[in-house]
Amino acid sequence: ERKKETEVLFIDEESGTKTNMQLQDVVRLAVEKKLDPVMVAPDAEVPVMKLMDYRKVRHQMLKKAKEHSKTASTLALKEVRLGLNVGKSDLDRLLKQASEFLEKGHRVKLFMRL
């Protein structure tokens, strides 16, 4: 069971100063500045809070996640197929192709047909 904290360590966005404040004062300040009070480190001995535009921060996080998913999806699984009677030159070409895929960051699956 966790008791409700009344005193928090407040970090001012503009000056970067850290001040011990009452939770109700932080909320009042947030209403005055039209910002959201965000608990940055709730598990600390004295919880740490900041004021920020949470919608803007959330938008940036979603934008980063979307950008990351774009790059993750472009790195596909590439398949290199080998036959039983593949010649030396063909094998060299396929291995070179597989190494190029690996250098670009793709995953490579070697498939041997019998």
C-alpha cells in the first residue's frame, strides 16, 4: 500500500531549477501555465514532477514510433535458394548476394532445394 505523497521535487522547464513543493502548488501552477503536471520519477524517495504539454510530447512519441516502424518494415527477410547441383560460380554469386543483404541489415534465409 502506497501513501499519497504531498511533497514532490518540482523541476522547472524554463530555468531547470529543482524545488521541493507541495503537490497542490504544482497542480495550481500547471493550471496557471495551461500545462500538464507529469510525474517523471514516481518511484523516487521524493517523487519528481515536471510541467509539460503532454499532447505535444505524446505526438512526438507516436511520430518516433511510426518512423521506427517504417524502417523496421523495410528490413525484410531475404531468401537465397540453392539447388543440389549448383555450380561453383553460381554458389559464389549467391553467397555474394547473401552477404550484400546482410550488410544492408536484412535478415537472410538460405533455402536448399533437394
